[in-house]
Amino acid sequence: MVGRPNVGKSTLVNRVIGARSAVVDELSGATRDRREFEADWAGRDFIVVDTGGWEAGSDGDLSRAVREQAEGAVSGADVVVLVVDGLTEPTDDDMGVVSILRSADAPVVLAANKLDNTAAERGADRLWGLGLGEPHAVSAYHGRGVGDLLDAVVNALPERGEAPETGGAPRLAIVGRPNVGKSTLLNRLVGERRVIVSEAAGTTRDPIDATAMIDGVEYRVVDTAGIRRKPRVDEGADYYAVLRAREALAGADVALLMVDACQGVVHQDQKIAAEIVDAGVSAVVLLNKWDAVDEELMEKTERSLPDRFGFLSWAPVLRISAETGARVGKLGPVVEAVLEARGRRVSTGRLNRDIRRWTLAHPPPAKSGRRPTIQYAVQAGTSPPTFVLFTSGGELADSYLRFLENRLRESHDFVGAPLRFVARTRPKR
């Protein structure tokens, strides 16, 4: 889907895929990077790519990068859908896009959007003059005419090929505050300028999925919007970008938490780390821009890690530079170890022997004159590893559950994996 800003590309994408996944905002420029979605129509599966607004004459660094992303999407497309505003005359930006698409290798389907009724549809006839064939009158907002448009798209697609198997690849979500280097890392892992990188904070709005090969293993890597403190509803696209970043985090296997080493661990980094723990996602902490940090700040950051990330002490820490690629090569083995720990199981016999030994040496604290007893324990699941404790005589304190977690981590390799405990108290007879 290509076109100038604010013609309704993202709204049309949402209509095609049947979900509100692409960020939509009344202000132009809500979409910047290209983002891929799975879709199907008339028994045919395909990938629809949402792109940023194409301003042919814009010279700004960010606008030029958005245009380059759209051009990259066109170069790899089997069919290009040009979306124009059917209520207005073609603008210079529209004509600039048309001139480029005329030389494209892929067939072009013209969508005249915002035509909500039969009277408005008659105005689409003037778009024959663009030389791109029949203009398809649609209303992305109401769904009018979208089926006929998709019929034209499916008819223009090449013969069905063998679809690559990517659904089972582990998902890595790159999360962090704005402007800590998340998009730079994704581009480094993918090996191309897949995501726009800008000094302006908040450049990325949609979660961007890309396939990356790390040490010969395929991963789905998601670059997310910077999670800021207390986003407000009136902040429009940025507010929904943060919500989608949290959704991407919840669907990930491993979160790569990026921290700006030049600034050290700040309060918002701690808040994001807490969200990782709540989501039950495994984690790796990446101290980015490490090469730009002087020795004094290095030492200060190192000292602050146990205190600032105490509840994330189980996550391995890598000191990298996404810009230069320094030590990014260490990420593959670490992620592999974290994923292995995420699926690790402890046998029921071994688990109960360990817990019996730990409780004898350090019994649970009494509460209201009653001391709880752990009768039996079992690992109920993985991803994340979850343990159920059957108790009697009262509830286990949170501090004692942390004690058991620490003992489990010392005895079994759960590096990078959160551990969950469910305590069930047997009722009195």
C-alpha cells in the first residue's frame, strides 16, 4: 500500500486484515516504517505491507527516510496498491508517486479512497487519466468496495508459491525508552536498513517485524516504539504506538531490554523491566552505546545494576554498540541459552527433594502464630517455568517465595527466564 500522507492507507490495511493493527491518526505521517501483516482473500494468502506517506518533494531527513522505506516495499512487492484521495484532484505528491510506479516491475492497482456513496464514486472516473488503469472506488472506513479491490489484487498476484515457514521462529521484542538504539539494533541484526533511524525520539510507532538469522538460527525480531512514562490518550498516534509496543512485548519469547549506557539505568528503564516481569517474558539486558561511555560512567553504571535491576537480576547483561556492531555477535549464544532455560523442566522427584531440604534448613516464617508447610510441589508448565506449591497451615509470604526462587536458580540453570509460583492452600477438614 503506497500513496501520499493521509489518504487512508493504514485504514485500508486494517480493513483488509480485519483488525486495528496499523496506527491510524488524523494527522498525516502517523506511519513511518513499512510494516507487514498476514491477510487472505478468496482462498489466497498474502502479505500486505503498510508504508509511510510518500512525499516526492520532501527534503527532510525523516521524510526522505520514510520515502526510502516505501520505495523498498515497492521494489519487493508482487502487486502495488496506490491509494489516492478520491474526493480531491491528484496533487503533485500523487503525480510524483505515479511517475515512479509507471516504471515499477510489479502491476499497480489504483484505489480511490474516501468514496462513501454512489454519487461520490462517479468522481473516480477522472482518475483514469493517471494512466494506471481502472480506479477502484472504495471507502476504507466503511468497507465499501474493498472486496472488489481485493479481487483485483488477487487476480494480479503471481501463481501461488511455496510459503516460507516462519511462524515457529522464536520471537524477540526489542523494548526500551525512546531513542536508545532499538531500530539501529534491528537493522544490524537484519543486515539492512529495515527501520528508519533518526535522532528524533519516537520515530518508530508501529511494531516492526523482521526475520533475522543470528548464528544460523532464524528469529522473528520486533522493533517496538519507545515506551514513555504515562502516555496520554490525547497524544494520538504516540499513545497507541506505546500500547502496540506492550502488545508486542506480551507476545514475545524474549525481551531485549535496551538501556542507554551514556545515561545509565533510569526510573523508566525500571518501569519497563517490571512490565517484562509481569508479562512473563524472558529477558536480556543490553547496555547500548557502551563504546561511547567513559570509564567513570562505566563503573557507575556497573555498580547501579544490582540496585536498579534487582528484580531482574536473573537476566544476563551484554554491553554492546548497535551502531558499530561491537559485541552484538555475543547475542546469539545468550538468546539461545535463555530460550533453553525458558523451556527447562525440573522432575517432580528432584523438585520435592530440593524443597524439602531448603525448608528444613530455612522454614517458612510463621504468620499469626501459624507456620505454613509445603506438602508437595510440581512444575505445572514452561514458557515461563511455573511451579505449584501445595501448602497447609497458612499462606507463604512473598519473601519466602523469593527465597525459593533464588534456591531454584542456584540449583538449576534458569538464566534469563522468569519463574512463577502458585501457592495453593489445602482447606481445613
